[in-house]
Amino acid sequence: MSRPAPDLPAPYAGKTAGLLATSPGALGGIRCLPHLRLLLNNLGVTVSPAQMALGRADQAFAADGSLIDSKQQGMLEKTVADLIRLTQAVKA
């Protein structure tokens, strides 16, 4: 039999998060994102469904810090925009 969860404060309730990962490997850390999503959800964080993994990060940036690949830049912008929309909806 399971016991009901005690009424504990939830310091992360009402917070939002977006998931981004990067690494010099081809997958860009994508395998860690489901685990991070689960952990954050268990802490009461509302996690945006959009996420991004940037592979070959050691080669992905120009000297000025911008992403070289416009497709990756678009993906980053979409991920951030989705997080902003989610945060606005949660705070409304």
C-alpha cells in the first residue's frame, strides 16, 4: 500500500523551464533531455514541450558567438519562443 504524499512546500511550483543540451558529439546531449524533463516535472516545474540538442557544438558557433547554421538558429529561436509562450500562459 502506498501512503499519501505529505504536504511539503513546492519551491519550484509555478516555475517553467526550457530544455537545451549541447555537446561536441553528434547527438548533442539529446539522450539526457528526457531524464532532465522527468526530474524537473517531479520538482513541480512546468517544462516546455519544445527542446533542442545542439550536436558538434565545438564547430557550431561563429567568432561572434552566433550559430553558424541558420536551421539551428531557427530551432533555437522556436525553442525559446515556446518557453516564453508557456511562461506567459502559466503566469496569466
